[in-house]
Amino acid sequence: MQNTDTIFAQPLNEVKDFRFDEQVADVFPDMISRSVPGYQSILNAIEFLANRYAQPNKRIYDLGCSLGAASLAAAHGAQHENPIYAIDNSQAMLARCGRYIRQFQHANNIQLFENDITQIEISDACMVIMNFTLQFVDPAKRDAMIKTIYNGLEPGGVLILAEKIRHEDPQADELLVDLHHDFKRQNGYSELEISQKRVALENVMQLDSFETHRKRMLNAGFSSVALIQQQFNFCAMVAMK
């Protein structure tokens, strides 16, 4: 049974920057399911893509793995027992991830690492997953991050990138934000919770548009970028090498 997210349910004297600490790790499954429209569909897509693109004896990387849902989806879909490197910089999230994934038989191929994903080397990869991770990376480091991923992928490899995006047209962006807030209200979040969490994320989650993401991946060398899922201002893309 998952714990209910009530982190922002009471008025806070000071809304601090959002952190993936023990408090968040404890309620993360509930938080993500009630906050991110289309999340399960994205995980299903990761499984399908792993079935299609996982190559024998090549690695799969899950950058910003949180509790390991994307790693498990890839492990379930891949046909070649690929080693999956699940990396996160939050000790609290990794600790809970380790306990969570042990419940699944496919977890044997998943190795957990605590590290800053902008500092790692990627090699012998057939697939790299960033499931709502790049939005928390310093914007000045994003081009280099995507280039590092491209360089570490084998020919025929793919990057799966899921992100919350902003629309380049202000009126359209306002609509998408409002629809997302309606989604959260429908899932039981109060106006106070929505408002306080938005403040907590302002300084730590910087959003790009789909076009910015697409151009960045093409500039890094990827041959093609496909939008495979979008609901409101949340989407998933696949960049092919």
C-alpha cells in the first residue's frame, strides 16, 4: 500500500525548493500518479521500445531513475537480459528504489548507482532513458548532457526523453497549465497544495519547449526525433541514432 502525498497539504511559513529527499521518496508513487498525466502510458511505451531497440550485450541507462519504474519497464521489455544502469543523485530515492525493485523478478539486471548524471560516462548503450529528469538539470548543461548520451549510444540506439514542457505560444501554454491543474484537482489535490508545490518547483524545474528539445537532440547528432506521447504539458519523445 502506497503512502499518500500530503507534503503541501498544510500552509507552510516558507516554501523551500523542492528536493528528492526522504519525505518525497516516501510518497513518490502516489505523487507521480496524481501529478503526471499519462505516466503509466509512458512506462508502457518504454517497455515496447525496449523490446524493439535493446541489443544483445549492450547496456540500458536510466538517468534519474527515482524509484526504478522506468528501469523495471525496460527490463520487462528487453529480450536480451541487458544490464540496466539506474543512476540517481538522491540517496533517499535510491534506498527506496532498492527495496521496491526487489519485488520484481526482472530486477536482477538492474544495478543502482548514486551519481550526478551530468558527470558520468556512457558507453556500449543501446538505450538511454531520461524519465522527467532533464527538466531538473541546469539548462546550461543540457546540450552537453544530450551530446554525451549520443556519443555513448551504439548505432541504432535510442534516447527516450519524457519531460514536462512549456508551449512557445503563451495562450496555449496557459491552457495546458490550467488543464494540468484540473487533472491534479480531479486527483484530490487542493488549491493550497497546487500553489505551494508550484512555488517549490519554480527554481529547480526549468522547462523547455518540445521544439527546443527536438533541436537539441538533432544538433547532438540524432537522425530523427519522434513525439510518441503527450497529455497536456507532459510528453515523451524518442531520438534515434
